[in-house]
Amino acid sequence: MPLRKDQIHMTIIQTIQEGVAQAVKALYGIEMPAEKVTLTPTRKEFEGDYTVVVFPFTKAARKKPDQIGEELGAYLADAVQEVSGFNVIKGFLNLVVNDAYWSAFLEGIYQDKGYGRHPANGQKVMVEFSSPNTNKPLHLGHIRNILLGWSTAQILDAAGYEVVKVQVVNDRGIAICKSMLAWQEYGNGATPATTGKKGDHFVGSFYVLFEQKFQEEYKAWQQSEAGQEAFSQWKRDEKAVAKAEKAIAEAARKAEGKAEREGKTFDPADFTLEKHFFGSVFKNTYFNAHSALGQKAKAMLLAWEAGDKEVLTLWSTMNGWVYEGFDQTYAKLGVSFDKLYFESNTYLLGKDAITEGLGKGIFYQKADGSVWIDLTDAKLDHKLVLRSDGTSVYITQDIGTAQERYKDFGVDKMVYVVADEQDYHFQVLFETLKRLGEPYAAGLHHLSYGMVDLPSGKMKSREGTVVDADDLVAEVVSEARANAQERDTLSALSKAEQEEIISQVGLSALKFFIIKVQPQKRMTFDPKESVDMQGQTGPYVQNAYVRVQSVLRKAAGGVDFGGAKAYGPLANIERELIGQLYAFPALIQEAAESYDPSGIANFCYDLAKNYHRFYHDHSILNAESAAAKSFRLMLSQAVANTLRTGMNLLGIEMPERM
RNA sequence: GGUCCCAUAGCUCAGUUGGAUAGAGCACCUGACUUCUAAUCAGGCGGUCGCAGGUUCGAGUCCUGCUGGGAUCACCA
């Protein structure tokens, strides 16, 4: 009788742990809870499935590890039905689980395409990701964000949560005004349609144009009397200069070290007081107080806030172009959202919460009218939540938006996928929401991730080293196309089917490359490696799945799983594969709890790797017996199901052939 | 100056609650397609797990200090 799935999963490890706890009590009089027994998967080079570490018992038992191992092993082999054998090596007790147990397990799951997924747990979670600004197209950094957000959402779904996927569109502010202004001044009425450009790229080009014009203006001003006067006036502030000199020396030291490591030239002329002053100290002041373009952009922002009709029309037109572009990119990446929050609707939210919190003494007001929260007892700082003129800041908005979302969906948890430069912001936000007594406060999580670097260093928009999302997708897909043409395995299919597969393969290379790295780590993105399709890559995993599909097709009419029971003994690689399948549901749970999809990616790779080896070493359709054939087909089917589920959790689709 | 993140092979990365001789891929070298798809498999080469202490039967993993890299500490978002 096949065991029920949920029964079979979590039990063998627990069964052994119980057995060990019982054994040490009977043999040595040691009382110990079963879950404290250290049980690890047996290393490949030894025989066995699970290993009991016996060192912890040496003291109480007053015996040598090897002897304890022998005694425990004998006890377990006798007392635990599933344990069919054991060996002791250097104080480690390796236990062999009998074939019948594994066969029954496999038979219980191989038909289940959703194997590994958990039943609904009644909880609701919101995942926020992507959240772009509308002034320029998506780039590589957004791709990491989107892939993390999407896969986390899929994983939470598989772990039993009801998931709501949202993004906040940062559609207002000075940035979009810059694009609008540049279009108004230099656009001559051009549109994405008249230029044949994708909408987000079109608008982004005007943002770049604004920055160019601004830089021209600023450079000229720096040489002017007013500019030099500002500089020399600042130089009289000894404290500021001393601080700047320190910062410059530090920056120069780092740049020099870096140049040396990478064999590049180091130019000390880049680290002068004047460059530092105009580059970082004074730039905002210039934009706000001196720049003609800055004045115009700010005037446009004010007009927008005042509801100026003409400005609003231009704003919604240009944002509309951007959304068309974003939608195409999202569609290509295969992601979607359940709800969009627009900053233009939410930027005024949160004030009520501040007023309310002020009444409760959670916030305090300074003489100038500004409102603050004191978080020093939470090892944070004092934080402004309302300006002295009564207007909101970023965090005010986030408080209001969180409340709004809770009203909309009543979620138990909220996950924010945002780069690690905002770690502090989210600490403050979550602590504040906690003090406000929000019902979801315990379920807040910032899925923080490291920046994406290029082999040449940081991406810098000013230096034009930003990797565009659309270009990147096009590149991996065209690489996949070239590979497919060379291999010529798809020629029997229609053009549309071929293109779909090519896109699936190319995207899997890109997605897998990014998602296999743990979120909190900075990662180096080498474009050359990202299009690799051999080795530890998405296509490698897809290929294992495709091999199964091919075998199943070839066995058509002759697929018979019925004889599997009679098969035995299992080969090591077969046991190993089943052991991996066995661990999958718990892995999903773990990935959900840690909000980290990278483990799923590495699992898929390991499973595919073992399957490739199995496939190479053992014939399936021409197996030595009918029983072996049935069993291996069953195993192949189960591996394919698991690979597909696992890769889908990463947002990667599996082709039937490639 | 305060706080946070990161450091494992030439490069990119894994490494379960602390467990055996620290693993993959790429690159480089050698071999395997008459055989279910070679986007594959097998073998070789490659390590002071940043440094120094500490806890432990046992430390890449936990604690402390240091070094290096990154971020952050706005009435910006």
C-alpha cells in the first residue's frame, strides 16, 4: 500500500532519530530528545543514506566512538524496520535505508506533477518587487530585483501562502520632470511611434539629454566668476575643507589601489579639491539655486503638484510611453503583478498615521513644527517623519502605503525586494510600524540584495556602463538561437515553436546565472558567462528534463511503470536521486522561510547533474530487465517533475525538446 | 566617528541545526558519440576557507579583535 505523500516525506529522518534516542537510552541510559540527534546525509564516498554522529555520546557512554557506532548500528538494524544495514567509519555510523522504503516513496510521488508543493496554510503574503522609476528603462539591477521578487513569490506560493505580487511605480518627482522638460525643450514633438523607439528607451533618452545639457551648463558656470567665487568662499571654511581633503585622500587611495590591481592608470588630477567641490559638495546647491535648467525642472514639479493641466497631460503621455515599454520587458521576462501602486497616488499618504502617533506619544514634535521618532533604544537614530512645513518625506509615504496595502488585502506578511543600500531605511520603517501597533508588523521582511557589478567594476549611468535589460535579454536569446542552429535538433518544429524554445533556453541561462547567487551577496555579472549554456547553467538543467521527455516519447506505447516493484537492488546513483527528491519539499519550506531562492537553483543543478550521470551510466529503454526499465522510467518521470517544479519556482520554463 | 553587509581554487559560486579527506562550474590538459539528445559523461590540474585569538571531542560555519571591499547615518527618494 503506497504511503500518503505528506506522511512519507518527513518521516524517515524522524524515524531514525527516534530510533537513536531509544537506542542510547536502552544501551547507555542517555535521555535525549529525538530531534537533537545529529543526522546528516551520508557522504557520497561511503555506503549508506544517513549518518549518525556518535561523538556526543562518548562521554556518557564511556566508550570509544567506533564501539558506540557498532552497538547503535546493530540496535537500529534490528529495531528500525527501514534500516537494512550499517557500517561504522571513524566514529560515524552510516545507515542504509532499505530499497523497499525508497521504492514505495518513489511510487507514491512519481505521478504527482506538483510534488514538493505544500497545501494552503491560510496565510497571505504580499511581495513587492521591481518598483522602477519612470524616467529610464530597466537595467541589470532591476533584473536581479525582478527575478528575486518573482521567484520568492512563487516559492511562497508553493509553501502554501496566498501571494499578492505588487510593485510601486515611482511615477512622480524631479526625475520624470527632467525627462519631460528635455522633451519639451528639445523633442520637437517626437514620439516613440515617429522614432520607432521603445517607449521607456525613448523617455530615457530625454533624461540622459537633460543630464548632458545640465552638465554643459554647470561646467561653463564653474569657470565663471560666480562659480569660482563660490569655490573660494567654500575654501575659507576650514572645517569643511579639512573634511573634504580627508575624503579625497581616502577616495584617491582606493582608486590607486584598484588601478594597481587591475593594471589601469591612476590619475591624481581626478582627485583635486575643486573637482570634489563641484562634483559632490556643491552639485545639489547649484541645481537648486543657480541652474536655469534646474529652475525650470523644479517649476515643472511645482506645476505638477498644483495640478497644472498641461503639465499633467504631458506627464501622463510620457509615463504612458514608459509603461508600454515596461510591459514589453515584463512580458519577455515572464513576470506580472496583481496590483500596481503609483507613487503619484500614495505620496501624500501617511500623514494621518503621524498625527495619530503623535497623539499616542510615539512621535515628538520640535519647535519648528517638524515631527520625529526616537529610535535610539532600538539601536537606531532619531528620524524625521514630517517636515517643518508639514509635508511628507519618503518614510511617511511608506508608512501610509503599508497601511493602504493592509486595507486592500489584509495580508499577514509583506516582503519588500529592495537593494541593500536601503537596509537602514527598512529597519527604521519596520520599527516605526511596530510601534504604531500595525497588525502585520511581525510579518515585515526586507529582502535585501547586493548590487550587481560588471567585471570592469560598478555600473555607472554617467559613464554609460549600465547594462540595459532589453539588450541583455536579446543577447542571451540570440546566443541560444545560434546554439540551436548549430545543433539542429529543432528543425522539425514550426518557426514559432522553435522561437519559443530558443527564448526559454536563452532566458534560463540569464535567470539561472543571477538567481543561483545568494541575495545578500554582491555579484559579478560577466556578460560572457551569462550566455554560457554548458556546465552549471539553466540550459544544463533544462537538458536533463529534455532527456527525460525524449525517453518517454521514445517509450511511447511501451511506458509501463507496473513492474518497478520487482526491481532491485538499487544502484547507488538511483538511491542518491531518490534521496534528493525526498528532500525537495523541506527545501521549498526552507527557501520560503529564509526568502532565498538560491538554494532551489543549486538543488536543481545538483539533481540534474546526478540525473545526467545516471542517464549516462544506465540504459533506461534497453535496461537489463523489464523491472529495471519500469523503475528507471518511474525515477525519470519523478526527476523531470521535480526539475520542472523547481525551475518554475525560479521563473524558468522547461522546453520539451531543445 | 557610529551601524550594517561581504571575504572559500586563477575566475564565478556552493558548502544544511558546528561533523569524516572543504565541493561544483568556467579556464587549461586527457579520454568517451554505430548505442535512450555529446547543451552530456569520465579523468587530471588547482586551497594558509582574508589575518590573529577564543569556545568545542570537532570550526569554512559560533564569539572577540584586526585587515580589505561595499553600503548607510538628508527637512533626497
